[in-house]
Amino acid sequence: SQQGEEDPQALSIQEGENATMNCSYKTSINNLQWYRQNSGRGLVHLILIRSNEREKHSGRLRVTLDTSKKSSSLLITASRAADTASYFCATEKSGGSNYKLTFGKGTLLTVNP
Amino acid sequence: GAGVSQSPSNKVTEKGKDVELRCDPISGHTALYWYRQSLGQGLEFLIYFQGNSAPDKSGLPSDRFSAERTGGSVSTLTIQRTQQEDSAVYLCASSLQRNIQYFGAGTRLSVL
């Protein structure tokens, strides 16, 4: 399996509910980022959490990072139909090739009105 | 200023033809990346530019793929003798050193 794997692969919820997506990775990292992609086109950066941080908030987004378990979660609270998209985690490895982000295959979130 | 711009947005070509995909990064961004995304898949790293040089070309799938960057700005990804398996969305991103990557809308390539 590859660095940066999200689960679940797909998630369907009702508007107003919370959505939680998880990401696991294998190597030591400098930071972990979450991106959103609509309709299979360009990705939009959502939030970055550094390896020495455990939790970060941005609006309705909450990201946690557990470096001991090499995992992260993205929580979207009070979801809206407009949140429907694919969500990807991306890791920047520490040492060596630290310019490169490694993306997972993403979680497809569907928020039903 | 404007975001990352990619052209064309869609490209349909016949098997065996060459194609050129263009990326205009955000002004001042020194780092530029090309990725490939097949249907329903994650992003596959192709190549990384720092300025005009490409210290990492490890993701290019074959010698049919090449890329260049001129003036520390525009980049062109060229695919020679296209094959059907080259059909995908090709995404370009730029960043300031190791910061957040900003993506273009991509070029959807269809090889018939």
C-alpha cells in the first residue's frame, strides 16, 4: 500500500451531519496536508498540520495528527451539499526529498440535501 | 495575481500523435510539479522543477514523456507517440519552496 491512504473510500451522509475521513501513512513526515477536489479537476488546499502539531482548526474543518500511529483525520462539521467532493491527504516526507507531496487515492464524500 | 493556468483544458488525440500540455504557474513560484490522475485514482507524481532544472524526473512513466521549463515560469509536458493508457487528467501545481501547492484545473487528455 502507498504512503497516504484515506479511508473510507466513499462516504455518504445527510446535510448537517459531520463527516470524518482518515489518512494513514508510513514514513516520518514534516507535515500532512488535506486537499479537496471537485469534479475530477484541480485540487484546492484546505489545511496543513505540521509534525509537531496535534490538532488544527479552520472554520468547519478540524484536523488531528497522531505521529505515533502515523495517522490523521479530517472532520467536517455541519456538512453542506456543497462539501460534496473528493478529499485527499498528502504527506511531505522528512529528510531527503522533502519537496514532494505523496497523495493518497482520496475519499469521495457525498452530502445529500 | 492569477492562479495556475493550464492549457488546453481538454485534448483529444489519436493514438501515435504527439501532444503538448502547458502550465503557467503563479508568478514568483519557484517550484513546479506535474501529476497524472487516472479516473477515480489519486495523483501520480511525474516531475518536479526548481527554477528551470528538474532534480526529480523519477515519476515520468517512459521515455515518451518529457518536460521542460523556461524562464523559471512556463512549463510544457510533452507526450510523444501517445497511447490509450496515457488518457488521464494531467495536473500542474506550483509552490514557493516547500509550501502549499496550488493546482491548475488540469488538462483532460483522451487518446482514441
